[in-house]
Amino acid sequence: MTDRKITDDRRRPTSFVVDDDIPTKEEPQTHPNRAPRRFDDGIAITPDELDPFISPQELSPEALAVAVPVKRKRFSFANLAAAAFGTFLSLAFGLWADRIIRDLFARSDWLGYAAAAALGVGIVALLVMVGREIIGMMRLAAVQTLKTQAEDALKSPRPTAARTVVAALTKLTGHRAETARGRAALDATKDDIIDGPQLIDLAERELLSPLDRQARVLILGASKRVSVVTAVSPRAVVDLVYVLFEVTRLIRAMADLYGGRPGTLGLLKLMRDVMAHLAVTGSIAVGDGIAQQVLGHGLASRLSSKLGEGVINGLLTARIGIAAMDLCRPLPFRAVKRPGIGDFMSDISPVGPRKTD
């Protein structure tokens, strides 16, 4: 009994509050064991895709913000000199024309009026030429913009962007009679539900296939003429001039076929782009290399040097035409097979390749 009583009389543990730890009204309670609170305002949780502390392998490339480099505008003394001399020459020409017209009026009134009329006609013609060049450059830019839009529309299954591309393509090729049947076929499917890539493929087959056949005819005709003329011409200068003439005419015809219709400056820019395209794709070859690559060792050995030179020049012209076709075509090759140099080799070469058993 004594032991049990002693055990029951033992004091139970209690807690004591020190006066220094009691919070006052002026000081907020900062006890480490405070009850949890809820904060609804002022707290923003960063999504996982934007959290910079997550491993880059867990993020997609589209979620990472990439700073776009800004091109700094540098001061150019060449542009300053061109603007200064251009202004000076314009003022000099204006003073010279004014002096000439005044002198002619001093001699006779009809001479002054004739000179003023001639100057006015010349200025109007110059403005028309500049306007046509600007419109031609805009047409070439529209073709390249349409190609970029088509590439973007192919990545989306929705037909909204694809229908915009098809409408622009129909307007661009509307001047060609070869596309009349294709335009009618596309009009018949305007209410159908078609995915974006399939709709662009349908437009490529219906609208661009007839133009592609016409482009092959243009390339083949130019290649044949270059092959024959360079094979029979006695001078290398004649070959160079004629090849340049045919290439220029072929590039212009290719741009007109697909709706580009460039002016003189636009044609020069397009020729520069074609040569750059050939250089990038590695399609320029001269001498025996292209003969061995395309014609084969046996055929190249059986051709005479002059005839072989004509065939090689014709094949080079065909390559330039294919490059111009790539640049001038408003849609990339997807549903239609892209032509290659082998499609023209049998028509340009006078001797076909030997068959092996």
C-alpha cells in the first residue's frame, strides 16, 4: 500500500510559460511552433515548364525562352557617300535641265515647250519602270512567303491555314489556263472536311502538276538548244554568250510560269539566288567529273570531245533549270516527285548508256 500510494502521488509533467516569451501587442508572435497559416494573396507558383531549376532534359525546346539577337545598326560611310552623291547628281541634273529649257525658251517658245514635254515624258517613263521593278520584286517575295506559309501549314492538321495557302496559290496561278481543271476540282471540295497536309497535297497535284510538266518542257528545250549550239560553235566565246542567253531566258520563263513575273532587277536577284542554290546543294560540276558521274565511263569515252562538251553544257543547263524550278515553285515538292538530272539525260545525250547483262 505504501509503494502504490507513493506512485500515485507523483507529480505529472506540466508546462511553464516564461514571461519573456509572452508576445506583446506591439510585437507579432514569432514562436517557431506556430500554427500553420494559409496565404492566398501574393503567392505565385511557377509552372514546371518555366522553372529554371528543373533539369533541361525534362523541358521541351519550345518551353525554353531563347533571346533573339538584335542586329545593331552600324553607321556606313558607303551609304552616306552614295546618298550624298545621289543628291548632288540630282541637283546637278535639275539645274542642267532648267538651264537647257530656259535657253530653248529664249530662242523659241516651241523649242522650250518641246524640251519640257520630252523631259516630262522621260520622268513618267522612269517612274513606270521603277514601279514595275518594285511590283516584280513583290511578286517574287510573295512566292517565297507562300512557300514558307505552306511549310508551316503542313505542321498543323487543322485546315484553316491550309485553306489560306490554297486560296493564295489559286490566285497566284489563276492566269494560267493549265490550272483551270485544278481550280474547278478545288472549288468542288471547299465544303469537304480535309486535313491541312492532305489539302495542300491535293492543291499541289491539281494546280502545280500541269505547270511542272510545262517546266520540264522548258528545261528540256533549253538544254537541247545549248547542247547543239555548243557542239557546233567554233568559238568558246560564242558558247559562253549563248549559254548565258539561254539560262537567262529559262529562269525568266520559269518565274513567269509559276506566277513570279520579275522585272530586270528581280531577274538579276533570281539568277543570283539560283547560282547560290546550286553552290549550296553542290550541283555545279565541270569537266570530266560530271561526264563520269552522269554519262558513265563508257559513254564518255565513245563521245568526241566537242560533242561531249555540248552534252555536258546541256546537262548543266538542265541543272540550272531544276534549281530555278525549286526557287520559283510556290510549294515545296511533297506530293509530286521532284525532277532530277536523270530525267533529261536520255533526251539530251545522243548515245544511250550501254545495257549490262
